[in-house]
Amino acid sequence: MLKTKNSENTAVIGSMAEILFSFAGGFVLSGGSVAGIPSFAGVSLAGAVSLPQAVSVLVGSIIRYIAEGSIHTCIVQVFSLIMIVLYKLFFESPGAYADSIVTLITVLASGVAVSALMGELTHKLLLCLLYSILSAVSALCFSKAIASVVSERAVDLRESGAVAFSVAYTIVISSLCGNEFFVINPGIIAGAFVTLTGAYCFGCTGGAVCGALSMSGAFLASASYGVSTLFMPVAGILAGCTAKHHKAFPAVVFFAVSLSFSILLAVEELIYAGATDVMSGIILFIIFSPLNYNEFIKTADGSAELRRTIRRSLDFLVKSLGNVRNESSKISEMLSRKSTVQSDFTAEAKEVCSHCHKRLGCWYNNQATTKNGFRKLSQLSEVTEESFPYELSDCLRKEELARFFEKKALEKATEKIIKMKQEDSRRLLFEQMKITEEIIAQTGSNIQNKSNGRVADAVRRKLVKSGYNPSGVTAFCNEGGRLVIELYFNEQECPENTAKICEMLSVMLNTELVYSEPVRCGEEARIRLCRRTEYEIEAYGASICGTSEKQTGDSSVIFSDGTGISYIVISDGMGSGKEALLQSRMVTSMFRRLVSGSVDSISALKLINSIMMTKSDEESFATFDAVKVDLDSCELTLIKAGASATLIRHKGQVLKVASTAFPIGITDDPEIFVHNYDFEQGDILIMFSDGISESEYQFIKELLLGSDDLRYIVSEICNKAGLFNRLPRTDDITVIGARLLSNNI
């Protein structure tokens, strides 16, 4: 997790940025006009923000009024701003609606007071009321829009958010149009940029809506500005028709339409706009338009209902599997109880006693005594003269009875072993069904990830143009808003140089991407790329064989799942040498394959455990020690099963984390140790297999507190392991050290 100090620094920087933006907003928005009346956008902005930002808006607005010498014509706005600041100074705002009501009251009160002093209250009362209502509505929309940007880090155009941003955008465009500098009009420039971006991201609909809003904002400023934006809705629609192609296509169409309008209407303002403002907006669009707009704009996704339907189907499938598993378990228990009903020894009597002349006396006159003797015989695994029941001391066929029941005992033992194996297999089957349910449930949760077809299409076209032949391309934003791109290739056509593809796509998307190694499944391979994380892992490892074997029985792997999560895994197989290496390598390779295939780490480990339990008749197990690090949030998760302790250096202290869980492959229901810990930039952790003696922990702690050289620390732990182990070293040793570093992005 991010630490307190970093959080405080981030909060201070964020507060300063908010104050500066508020000052700039007050300065810019106070310079426009609405239908010839000074704009109320600055007042609405002050009503929508907190006290420090409202003061910044007031200062920025007054500086603008003084610089333009218009403070006497904007006295209503000045009084309204002062009253809003005073209200926020003495009262805590309960919410956006309360802020809008306060804005309405202050604007209305200021307008009425100024009009009364000028003797024009009768003529301007209705205007003051309308002006205050518009200010209040704008304040409410500003408040919702700002809250959305702060909380979502994106423009939320879903449901009421679309209304809020539409009103706020129209007011901003109106105010910007009043800030004309020579022949450059920032309002028209912004309108052209937003309209083109809307057309590029959302097609004809986006271009039409953004163009209409831009035109409305310009008309609010003045009729002349409105005339110069008449082309925007039409240009936005036509630009949206070419939005599937490279961004140059909608830009050219937009410019051609604006130029055509200026020539056909022969309006001087249109000619100027086409020559300067529109071209400036197009240049901004070419430079800054986001291909991956899902990171910055949230919309009502048309495929959301389809995803919900698929998830409901998967959830129902999970419940169905669960019901089948539970019912099968109950039936198995019932059959097991039924098979344990005690025998009345009728079959045994018929087999041994049918030709004996004393049969009637034993089974009719002394039936209870005879059955009791037979019962005692059935409980013996070996019948001897001493163990023969006294109830059958007068039996004429003792030897036949002994052979018969010894045979029965052998059959019963064999049947019991078979039954135990069946029960074990049944438990493993039910456990695998349960794991399958968990994996399907996780798939249902992951399907909520928002796909980005535009990025996928652009990536596919770029790859094909560069000589690659992907069988499939998908792009989506995960829960953290991170762009993830998955490239699928036939095994024979999978590119060898993944770094080259990553660099090429980074340039195309104008964002730095990182890649994970290809994951192969059958005849298909997948390469996953994602936006570069805020942090990275530096790791160093060393190994020593514990016996005369040339190969260590330990396996380790360091990998990323391609979504901003890194893993470090160590597994120690039973024994040493090739057999132990085979077991440990099977655990690490299967874990990497499953996790890279989007299976949750705990479900993956349970599935590996069931495979280890059934892979052969011989006993086999392996320890499992994994570190999972989220390279954005710095969340550290330790996952252990029979593994040695892990040492973590954090804030000048060393934490030892140990667990008592059994290794993988011993029990069919493993108890896996999972826990989260604090981790931040510069922290170090040390993982090792069970070849390290506990007496060396103090030495390792001193190394961690006394040095930052990761390679030196790991080497010293390996080299000194023999000095701390009094017994002859027979176990393999693997040590891995890892440190969290900043990517400086």
C-alpha cells in the first residue's frame, strides 16, 4: 500500500493543483458573456467548489475584471462571489444541491440589490430571476462534473452525468468564446477539438452531439460566434463516418466541411474560423486525441447487457455444478451407510455347514451362540487354535471355518482398500468440481472488464501492416482502469521479438507499454501487453545443490501476468536431484500457466494440489512459496504451503512471516497461508527454500538492515548457509531477494 508520507505529499500537490485550476477557471470564465450580459460561469464555478477553491475563483475573477476595467459592469457577479465565499466560510456545505440553492439565492439577492439601487428593479426583476436560475443550474452541473472527474478520474457520460457535462461544457464554450485574442478564439478552438474527438471516439452520434453543444455555447456568447460554428454539427456527423480509420481521415473531412461552409455562405467570420480556429482545433486533435478513450471517458456501454446476461448464465452454471456436487456427496454417503449393514451369516452357514450332520443343532438349538462365534471369526484377520472362539469349540469343521474366514478377511481388506481409494478419488473429484466452480465464478466477474474495440481494431491493422498475422486481438480496461491488450497467434506464427511489437504499439498508442512472455496453449499462443506500471520489481536469486547431485531439486520463477501484477515463486520438491526437480518444476510451471491464463492464484494452487495427489501411486509433494505484488498499489501478498519463512524489510524493521501449512500434494484439502503486508519503494524481501537454517535468520536480518546491495545480500545468505547449519547439509538451497523500485513515470 502507498504510505502515509507519500499520501500526504500527493494530497498537498493535489490541493495546490485544485487551487491553481480554480484561479485559472475564475480568470477565464469571468471574461465571457451570455447574450450580451457578463457571464455567470465564474459564479457557478465558485458555488460548486469548496472554500479554498471558491476564494481562488473570486481572486481570479476580480483580477480579470480589474484588468479589463469591467468591474463596474460586473458588480452583480462580484457581490455574488463574495457572498458565496462568506457562506462557505461560516457554513459547511451538505451537498451539490445545497450549493446550487445558495448560488441561486446569492445571485438573485445581488441582482435585486443592484437593480434597486439603480432604480431598475421593476424592469430587471424577471431577468434577475432567470439569471439566478441559470447560475444555480450551472453550479449544480459544475459540481457533479467536478465530483465525477475527481472520483472517477474520467468524464462520466452515463445517465445524469451526461446532462451535467453537457451543460458545463456549453457554459465553458460560451465563456471561452468571450476570450478572443486577435483572430484566435479559444472557444471555437475547443469546440472543434471536442467535436472531432467525439466523432472519432463515438462516431456520427458523438460528432453530432458535441458539434451541437459547441454551436449552442457559441450562440450563447453572441450571434456572430454562433454563425462561425454553424458547420460543427454537420462536420461532426461526416467526420464520425470515417472514425474507424486513422485519425487523419476525420480531421480532413472536418476541415473540408468547415471550409466549404465558409465558401458557400461567404461569411467573413467563417473564413477566419476555417483559417485559424478550426485548424488549431484539428492540430490539438491530432496531437492529443486519445485512442484508448475508455481510460478518460465513461459511457453507457451498449454491450453491458450482453455481459450481464453472460455473467448471469455463468453464475447459474456455478450454482448447477454446486448442486450436482452436493447431491452426489449425499448419495455417496447414503450408499456407504447401506453397505455397512451387518451380515446374518446365512451365506457363510450355507457354504461351510450345509453338509454337516450337526447343522440343525448348531443353527436351531444354539443359533445365538453359533452366530456370536461366527461374528468373532469374521473380526479376525488370522485364525489360530488359540484365537478360535469358544462358542464353536464343538464344531466338526474348524479347519474349513478357519480357511473360509481367513479368505473372507483377505477379501474384506482388499474391499476396504478399494473403498478407501474410491472415497479419496470421490473427494478429489468433488474438490476439482469446487475449484471449477470458483474459476467459472471468477470468469463471470472478469467479464465486467470494459472492452475497447477501437484500440483492438487499430492494433490489428498496425500488426497486419507490419507483417504480423494475429488470429485475434482484444483490448480492455481492467478494474483499475489499466489498458490491457491481448494478442493471439497460431503457434507457428507467434513472433519471436515481443519487445519489438511492444515498442511499436507504444508509439502508436502514445503510451508506454510493457509485455509479458508468451503463454502457449495447444496450437495457440497469447501475448499480453499493458500500460507501464508505477513500480517495478528488481530481483536476484542464487541456488546451491545440497548433495552430490548436479541438479538442485528447487524450482523458481519470476513472471508478470500482464495486468500489472508480478509473481515470485519458489517450490522445493520432495528429496533432491532430478525427481525432486520434476515435482517442483511441475508446481511452478502449472502455477504460472494457470495464473497467466487468468485463474485466481488460490484456485490455481488448489487445482495443482489435486493434480499432485492423483498423478501417481507414489507419495509426492512439494513446498510452495509465492509473493504477489500489485505494481500500482504496492499491495504485497504472501502465499505459502509448507514453505520456509519470508523476511521483509520495511521502514527500518525486519518482519519474519512463517506458516505451518502442509506442502502441496499431502492432503486433498490444503490449508493455504494467504496474507497481505505493507510494501513501499525501497523495501526488500528475502525468500528461501528449507535448506536455510533458522539459526541464520539473525544474520539475514543484520544483512538487510546494513546493506541495500541485493546481489550481495543474496550471495552472502547462500555462501554462509553451511556455517549456520550444524548438521551435514543434504538439502538444496535457493534464495531470492526482491526490491520495489519506482518507474519514475
